[in-house]
Amino acid sequence: YPFSKGINIEFPKAGDNLVMFYANRPMNVSEIDALISGTNSPTLTYSIKYSTGRQGIVGTELNVGGIAIQNQNTGDRQLTFNNAYISGNTYVFVQILATGGDPKQLSLTTYLNYI
């Protein structure tokens, strides 16, 4: 059945690495919605990964190289992925790869289905 998981990150900066949730069983990602707010034309590149542990930046990326976002009005809807499958018994986390301008908040919502 479909469900969603979200995270809000205040004052995101490159190098941030935060757990979104624990995947207790396998699932597929169908969509990621992201919205950034801030000043000075904020931009941000993030990567959602999963791994059996919290080894920092190590993990399998949903989109290799990350996803860039810059639209403060409509956000970004990601519907295609290099790897939409998330293994069970793994941590799903978001890593901020780069920022520009002055981002104040990043809101991410992932839409998932158990396999």
C-alpha cells in the first residue's frame, strides 16, 4: 500500500547527513517532492541514500549525483530514479551535497510502496 515519509531541514548546509526513516522491509520509491525556501536565490543539491548502517556518506543513491532544486514557488517533483528500490532492514537518509544563495529550509516528502 502507498505511504509517505517526510523531513524538514532547517538551515541546510553542504555536509548535512540526516536519517529520514528505517525501512523494515523492501519498498519502491514512486516520487520525491522537494521545496526550498530562503533568500538570495537559494539552490540546493541533495541525495537520498539507503544503507544497513550509518557510515556517513556511504550508501546506495536513489539518483546518482543527487537532485538539484531551486524553485521556491512550485518545488521539484522527481518521478524517475536510477534506483527506486530500497532494501529492507536499512536506514534511509538525506545528504546535502551543495547549497547556493541562503537556503533557510528544505522540505522533502518521499512516496513509497511496500513490495
